Amino acid sequence: MQSKVRRNNALSLLLLLLPYVTTGFLLSDAYINIIMEYHENARKSVEPRAADMQMLVYDAELERLAWKWAQRCVYEHPDDNWSDYKDYGQNLAYVTLRDPLEALYMTLVMWWQEKIGYNIEDDSCTLDY
């Protein structure tokens, strides 16, 4: 189960990268480190605190799946017919900023702001875009 949670989180991060993948922007180790650090810091600040928060690990297979999905250029989640994605959650986002670092930061901030609409009591989200 812990591995699945880590993979869900990693795929969420990777799908945040859709704008970069679809425009041919290749992520350097520096960008990957920014994403991983931001995500780890965000996860550490959740309330209530997680009982057993596992370290997030970048996964090349999940990167491949995210790239494959991004190549479709469709802004939607995979349905049940896409068996490669059935075990993973996703976050989709896009921004139209020209500066890659600014776009990356904006995408990460938008991802983190989704917590505003989340209700832990009934596991629902009321955030509407």
C-alpha cells in the first residue's frame, strides 16, 4: 500500500508537467529537484499530520506514463478503459507563461491550492474551476 501511495503522489507530480512535455521542454535534474522539494514540503505541512508519511521517490516508469498521456494533448483524466493508469491518481494543470521556471512555480502553487476545497471528514472536494 505504501508503494501505491508513493506512486499516486509521483504520478500527480508528473501530470503537473504536461505543459512541459507537450511543448518539448525537457526537465533537467534541477527542475525535478524543485518539483520534488516543493511536493515534499507541501506533504510535510498537511493537517492533520500523516501518521506514516513515506519519502517521495521520482519514478521513471511514471514519467513514461505521464509523457504517454500528455502526447494525446487531451485535458482529461484517463477513464477505466486505460488500464495502465488504473492504479494512479492524477492532477491535470496547464499554464500559458513563457518562462519555464515561472510556469513550473505557478503549476505547483495551483496544485497546492487544491487543498482549500478538500474536506478530510468525508473525503470530498468542493473546489470548482
